[in-house]
Amino acid sequence: MTLFVDTNVLLDVLAKREPFYSAAAQVWSLAERGEVKACVSAISFNNLYYIIRKAESKDKAREALRLVRDVFEPIAPDARITNQSIDSPLDDFEDAVQFHSAVRAKARYLISRDPGDFPQTGPPVLTPEEFLATWSSSESGRAK
């Protein structure tokens, strides 16, 4: 199963942001163990670097990028994703890039702490907690 993980979920883990850390870390761990394939938009690397560098340091930011690189498959925002995002009715351009990248990745679920920011079409958008409930409720431990 392929998941697409929004930048805010990555930040919840990397910055150990409470009360979101635990569920986000569990999703990350599923990807790390190879129980799910997890993708991120390549723009998440830019966003993470900028935020962590400002809050911590360049060294911490680079280490965070390495951690993400080693677990998540980046989806490049090519011209089609860029154009779809520019023309999207979504208010936030970055959310549009995330959404169209999730569609490109053929993600089963888009995992975000802000599911209301995304359209109802395309992959279902779940919070980490909602995804974990779906995951654990399936008979085989894998959401259908």
C-alpha cells in the first residue's frame, strides 16, 4: 500500500511536536519497516530545510533531510503537477502540490494533520490517528 505523507506530519516527528508526535511517528515507523510504501513531495525537503534551519540550525536541517530521504520516496513536482496546482481551486498552493503529488504517486491515502484543506476527490485524506485506526482495524493489519 502506498501512502503520501504531508509535510506537517514529517515536522511532527522531526520536531517531536506534541500532541501529534506519537501518531505521526507510528506512521513513519510503518514506512521505515517497509510495511507501507510512503511518498512525499520533493517540495517537502525545501519546506523542512527552511523551517528546521530557522528553528534549529543548518546541521539539524540537513540531518532531518537525510532521515526523510532514507525512508520516503520523493515525488517530483513536474510541469503537470505545477500546472494542476496553479489551476487548482485549492486556496493554498502548497496543499495543491501535495494533493497532486499524492495523485501522481497513486497513493491509497494522503496522510495530513489538516484533512479539511484537501478536496474530497482523489485519495482519502486521513490524519495519522485516523490512518492508524484504519490500519489496525483491518483483519490482516493492512488497510484494504
